[in-house]
Amino acid sequence: MTWEIERKKCLRCGGCVAVCPVDALVLTENGIEIDERRCISCGNCEKLCPVGSITVGGNR
């Protein structure tokens, strides 16, 4: 699985954390962190991100 988080674009709104069905995302002081072992590549976080800072599975 390919993951990309553009931390400079991230608004730190936490929306991606809220829509993750498997709790694979965590908002930290450094931005979004992902537990790739938990991620099921559903793309909910990517679809929700208002600034397009998340890419899952090379979908960009």
C-alpha cells in the first residue's frame, strides 16, 4: 500500500481521524500519523480531506 500525507497542506482538522473505520489514523502534535497495519485502504480519509493532503494507494 502506498501512503502519502502532505503535512504542510494538512489543516489538522481531524476529519480523517473521525471517518477512519478501523482507527488507523491519529492526530498528533506533528500532524496525522497512520498505523499501516490497521489501514484497510478504504480511502475515506482521502475523500474527506478538504485540502487533498492524503493519498491512499497511489490514487492521486
